[in-house]
Amino acid sequence: MTAPQPSIAEAVRAVLLTGEAKAKVFAARQVARDWRLGRLAFTFDCPMPDRPALPGNLQLLPPAQMPRRGKAGSQRGRIALWHALAHIEFVAIDLALDMAGRFGEAMGPQFVTDFLSVAADEAMRFALLSCKLDSLGTFYGALPAHDGLWGASQDTAHDVSARLAIVPMVLEARGLDVTPAMLERVRAQGDENGAKILERILDDEIRHVAHGTKHFRDVCAARGENPRESWQNLVKIHFAGGLRAPFNDSARYAAGLSRDLYAGIAL
């Protein structure tokens, strides 16, 4: 008698509850592979945790209490930059997994496929950034990190539309805006390895935002809502910081975010 397949919910929950960084990277990529190969059942038989596990040595601070990064171009400034990016990618693994595990049953198998692929991308990017930190003589967890990203996840846990509106379409879209200038600075410092990592992040981010935009529009169509009005309303409710220029209009357009969507509510 063949044993029943483990559920996708069980597999995702197990990764979310994995705190050690290298183990989470491996587990996230493995669950995406197992799903792709048909080894996991489309079954949602356990809840997602309220918070994912994090490395035991990582100190979390409110964003306002984060120490200054230091002078740009200095060794301290470079370490702070790459550590901050590593933390964003580490939390992004959990954000993508939680998206698949929390909303996948209602949204369907393709939604799960899309966000598990995002989780696998984030895991690989974290691994690259972890190696970058190693090359600078440090490691993920050596500096404090802010807790704002997961807060956005908790605020939108009740509604897939709100989660899609804020996480891919605001937070990840912001990466499209700020990464090109960061890439120029890193390249000007002669750090070609770092520039290649940022180029990969930018390319991946366009695809990730596109997944979020597509599924957001699908939800709006199913609910009979106007996507622009719905998104703008959700941003006003769930994103207190407001949208601020400048915007990378071409990258946003490639990801499905037309300027009429965000220009009208930008600060």
C-alpha cells in the first residue's frame, strides 16, 4: 500500500519553523522542488505559524531604533548594506512561503507554484548574500535587523488581496526603484561581484512583482472590483509610510504596474 503524500501545508509550515539560515535555504528550495515534481498533495491540513523561526543569534529592532549604517563606501557601511539586504532576502523567503501556505487553498495550484518559485529565488539570493558577508569577514546575524517586513505580513494575514497589494506590489516593487542606484554605487566602488548579485536581484524582482500583480488582478476580477481603486484603497489602509518617488517606471511597467496605478497616490 502506497503511503499518502505529505501535504503542501505541512511542508511549508516545516520550512517556516526552520530558523537556522542554511537549513531554511535548503528546505525552501527542497519544498519548491518537491511541489514541482508532484511529491506534495494540494492539501491544507495545518495552519501557518503567526511568526516564522529566525536564527537564534539575530537581534530584531523596531525600524526607528536601527543604528546608522555608517559612511557609504567605508568597510562598516558596506557590511551594513549587505547585511540589510541579506535580512530582506531572508524574510522574503518566509513571506513567499506564507503566501503559498496561507492563501494557496483558496487561490489554487498555480498560485502555490508561483510563490514557491519566489521562495526558492529568495533562498538562492540569500545564499549569495551570505557568501558576500563571508567575503567581508562577517555573517548574517552579526548586526541588528529591523522587524518591519514581517509586520506587513501580520497586518495582511486576513486577506489575500491586502497581502498581494502590500508585499509584492509595494514592498517588493520598492526594490525595483532603489536597486539601480545601489547597483551604480557598488559598481563605482569596483565591486563587480556585488554588482552581479544586485543585477540578479533586480531581474528576479520584476518577475516576483509580476506574480503578485497578476494574482491581485485575478482576485479583483473574481470579486468584481476595479484593480486600481482596490489597490489604492488597500495601500491607504495598510501602508502607513505612503508611496514616495522616485519610481523605476520601466521596471514597474515590465512587472505589470502601470504608472496610473501608483502615481495618483504618491507623496
